[in-house]
Amino acid sequence: MYADIEDKLENICYLHLIRKYGQQNIFLGRDDKGKEIDFVVKRTDDSLLAVQVCYELNDNNLKREISSLNLLKKHINNPENEYRIITMYNILTKPITEKIEIINLIDFLLE
């Protein structure tokens, strides 16, 4: 059930990013082991915005959602880069220590 909803959420986020940054600046991030970042956006100042989209962010899937973002951070270490998780429901019981912003989908779309 969540997989179908997450596909729709990714499409919504993709369309928003296209409107905001242009299609030519939106990329899929994937390493040679298949680890994937939903969207990597090249911004006008040459910094990157890395975006993971998930329906529900919880203690069980947090490691999976941030691992790809951390991999990008490791390989492209630019202090101007931004890392975000876009979600409908954030039900984490503990704070995250990484420099990753968690944003509700509606707030993201209103930016």
C-alpha cells in the first residue's frame, strides 16, 4: 500500500521541483551499488539539494532514508548543499543528529 502512495508523492515532489528549478536541473542519484536518492537538484549557485521522499518517516525506516543522503554528503562535501526528507507523517520518537531537514509535504509544496 505505501509503495503506491510513495510513487505518487515522488511524482508530486518531482513536479514541484521542476516548477521551481527547471527539469534540466533535476537528477536521480544512484551509486554503483544501487543506493538511490530520489532527487538531486543542481541550484543556480552550484550547490545541491538532495531530496528523499517517504510517506511515513519512523524509527524503523530512518536509517534507510538517511543513508543515501549521507553517502552523497561523503562524496560531495559542500557546506552549501542541503539535505531534506519530505514526508507526510513524521513519527520519529528520537531526534536525528545528521544535518538533514525533515519537512512535511504540504510545507514543501508551499515553498
